[in-house]
Amino acid sequence: MVINGDINGYRLQIIFSTIHKTDWLTRGTARRCGLLGQSMGRDHYLENTYMDHKYNQRTRNPVDILIGQNNGNNVYITTSDIVSIVNDDEFWNRSESLRDPRNRNYILIGMDTIQHNNLQIRADKGRILMPNPNYQQAVGKKYYAISRFIRSKESRIQYTKYN
């Protein structure tokens, strides 16, 4: 699934992938978002495979991604760890949409961050569910105890709050 988001004031696409373990973004996207790369010395490959997604930099810190607002509060997703910065030249932008350079600005969110943020991806409904940190349970008691009292010939029921 893909949604729009914002990193350091730069608007981009957020791709949620259930087939990738770790998060990554391209070098061009990192530069536009102002994310400083930390050199790793030698070349690495995503998820220790020899896919053609080579990288030798990563972000210095986890990345905060603004995905919108709810009741005046900004809603963020934070990556579970530092993010790999993949070389731009490793992609063959064959699709019509990726031929436009503006569509090449994205961050891919993998399963580590999806689980870290307790996100539920509902692709069949086109939804991503995220826990609301401002949610508060009702303050009332969960159960009422019903007791019966007998006075002379009448009976009545008294309601008392019970934990």
C-alpha cells in the first residue's frame, strides 16, 4: 500500500511492504529530505541478498514520518531503526509513472517498522490501522453488582458499582 507522507517538510510517497523486512530509501530521496547519511565503508545489499539494491550509507537515526493530522495532532510513524540509503543507479525505471523523476521520491517501510508501530495492513479494504496513542478507556466501572434486599413483603434491586 502507498500513502503520502512528509519527512522534514518534504512530501513523498510512503510504501508499506509486507515482503521486505527492513526500511530503505534512495539516495536522491534522502538528500531531498535532508537526511544525513552515515558511510558504512564497503558495499552492502538489502537483507543480505544479492538483489540489485546496493547501499553503503544509512541514516544516522530512526526517521520520523508525518502521515497526517487527527484532531489537530500530528500523526507520525517512526522507523524501527536506522534506514538504509540505496544507490539511485540500481533501479530500472521502466514503468510510465517512474519515468517522471517526481515519482521516484519514496521511502519503503518494511515489516520491522510495521510491527514496531503495531500497524495493521488491510490491503483488501485499502486501510492501514494504527493504534491511537491518545485513546483512553472509559472511566466507569466495567460491571455492576445486583443485590436483592428483602424488607417485610417487598423486594427491590440495588445497583452498586463493582470492579
